[in-house]
Amino acid sequence: MRISVIGCGYLGAVHAACMAKLGHDVVGIDVDERKIRDLSAARAPFYEPGLEELLTDVQATGRLSFTTDMSAAAGNTVHFICVGTPQKKGENAADMTYVDAATSGILPYLAPGDVVVGKSTVPVGTAARLARLVQDHEPGAHLVWNPEFLREGHAVSDTLSPDRFVYGVPDGSEDHPAVTILDEVYAAPLSAGTLRLVTDHPTAELVKAAANSFLATKISFINAMAEVCEATGADVTRLADAIGMDDRIGRKFLNAGIGFGGGCLPKDIRAFMARAGELGADQALTFLREVDAINMRRRTRVVELTRELCGGSLLGHRVTVLGAAFKPESDDVRDSPALSIAAQLQLQGAVVTVTDPKALDNAAKRFPELQYEPDLDKAIAGADTLLLLTEWQQYKELDPFEVSNGVAGLRILDGRNVLEAAKWRAAGWHYRGLGRP
Ligand code: UDX
């Protein structure tokens, strides 16, 4: 199958490489020349485990190329739209500029039988609108919405073997010609047992919004329980273990801590609320405002807890923040709770040093006023208080006795509840978790 992938960011670069891995001839197209230069040289423009090896591997086969020239899409049958839909400045709604530009850009190169496949997370109603554009331009072409559920840090395996495919086709019918074409694109994972569901356009768009809202709700639910645990002296991690043993609830996504961030969950629940408002269904999603509020409250809570840990004042207190990325195995700092906490602490008078194995360059672009130190030992040296805010493996494995040698004070706030409290306390540390006694 000859495939174009428009947009080579966190989603598109991985998608292009994975489609080539599945045996297709793929061209990745992006307006960002630097990104295209990197990808053409098999360098990943961001950190994603396994991506660089995959790029090297598939580029050697000659099946994958990258360009800024949209005309490279001519002659291809399937055109994936993988551009971003960030939050609009000053509004909750999604900014559709890039999706609209990518779709308009592909129109001149469409031929009868081609399929434009939207993967970006979009407000419900977008697919129908774009399908009309495609049809007006090339009545023989189709538009399918095929939402992407990949997690950063696991993007390659999530793309090569996802847990399900959702195809949103205009009539919602299995017999739609685009279904056969997508089945051919995804033949390998389908034959390996990946489930696939055919729906209409709005259902496919809503599946993604609903899935992310559910995940965000699960995290905020356990963080709300953490607040109650803090008020009662209970332990939220044991509570999560216990309720998670119920199959209907499940233990995944019940880790209380500093809350969710990243380029998806925060902006997706806001865009979903904004869209529901436009559709007159805003009441249905009022609860997501609370989900968002609980999540943002975690950041304030950590600042307050750090102040307590520091004896009541942050002024001049040396705080080292372990982790800048919004989650481990990623260099993505979009809406990172760790960085937002670091910036708040600094504003309130603490002397903050941030360390992270991968995300410091991106962090420095967002918050140039913070001090960054890539070397963990140097970052920790002389600190009065440590804050573990992104659960990178190397931070989870820290030895409290070894760390004691470098720091000025034995205080640690475990913002992800991943350290063994008893071990740290036994080594003389003043340990605080979130929602734990
Ligand atoms: C998410 C969805 O998981 C994915 O399906 C969708 O396609 C895009 O959005 P991602 O943003 O990569 O993926 O990260 P995810 O692993 O979902 O984590 C999101 C945030 O929630 C992170 O900040 C993470 O630290 C936080 N989180 C996750 C918790 O605070 N507690 C948990 O139990 C799980």
C-alpha cells in the first residue's frame, strides 16, 4: 500500500515509521524543515523509546522517506492526517488550524478510490465537515476517522499492536469500500488479533474524547480520594490496591500523585467540554470541570506540602525537583505538572534546580527562568529538600543512604507515591507522599 502521513510530530513520525515497518511504502510530510532533516537522517526529533532504531531499520529498506513537499502524496492511496490539535490560546476549544490546513493541502493530490484517514483528536463533527471538502474536490475519494490511542513512551508498540482499531466511515457500514483498504493497511496487527470496530463518523470521534475523559476521570477520582485520605490519615495507595482488585474497577490509572499532564488529557477534556457546550449538551460534561479542578489542585497541594516540609517558608530554601517530563520515558513537557510545580516554588522564593534524564532542553524552552542540571548527583548536591515529580526508573531506584551523603537536608516529597516510605524513613529521611500518612 502507498501511504502518506501528514504531520510528523509525536503521532505522525511514529505512525509513518510503523506503517513502513508493516511493509508499506510511506512518505512522511511536514512543514517543519528541521524535523524532516532529522527524520530523513533517521534521527528522532523527540525522545521516544525504540523510534530511532525503527527509523534506521525501515529507512534501510527504502520504504520510508520524509519531505516538506505535499506533492509527494500524489499517487498514494491512503493519506493519514496526524497533525496536532492544541488548545486555542485563551479558550478551552481545540485549535483546528493544522487539521484544516493538512486536509486542504492534500485535496489537489487526491484520486478516485483514495482514502483520507484522520487520526488527530478532533471535536465531534469535524469528520463530516472534512468529508464534504474531500467529496467536493474528488467525489471518488473517502474520508475515514481512525482515532489514535497511543501513549507516549510506548508509542511504537502501541502503534504496531494496538488494543483496538476504530474506523469511522460515513455510513457506519462494514461494507464501505474504505474499510477494505484500512484492513489492508492494518493487515498484520489484525491478523495478530487486534480488535476492530466500524462506526459512523461522530461515534469514532467521540470514542477518543470519551476514552481520554474516562482516563482523566479515573486519575482525578483517585486524587480526590487522596485528599480524603490526607484528611483522615488513610493510605491512598493501599486503597487503590484494594479497590483495584475488583475487576470492574481495575488497578490501572489509579496512581494518585501530582495529577495528569501532557499534550493530550488536559487539552482533550477541555476541548470536549467546549464542543459539548456548542452542541447544547454542556450539562452532560459538567463533571469534567471538576475532574480538571481536582487535577489542578494537586499542583497547589504539592507547593503547600513542600512549604510545610521546609518548616513553613520556601524563601531561600534549596529545592531539587527530580523530573521535568509529564511522564517517564518521554521528553514531552507540555502541561507538565512537575514543571508547573517547580515554577510555582521558584515564584514563591525557593531556589529550585530541576533535573531530568531527557526533558531538560524542552523544559528550558518553556521555563527559561528555572535552573537546570542534567547530572543527578550535581542536581541533588546541597539540596534542602527533594521532590520526586516524574517517576523515571532511576529516581525510583535511588538509595536513601547514598543520597543522604550529597544533600543538605533529609526531606523528600514523593509526588508519585513510588518510593518505599519505610525504607526512606529508616534511613533518617522526613518522607512525605501524597494521600499517605
Ligand atoms: C494519553 C492516553 O493514555 C492515550 O490513550 C491517548 O492517545 C493520549 O493521551 P499520554 O498522554 O501519552 O496518553 O499519557 P498517559 O500514560 O495516559 O498519562 C497521562 C498523564 O496521567 C501523565 O501525566 C501521567 O503521569 C498521569 N497519570 C497516569 C497519573 O497521574 N496516574 C495514573 O495512574 C496514570
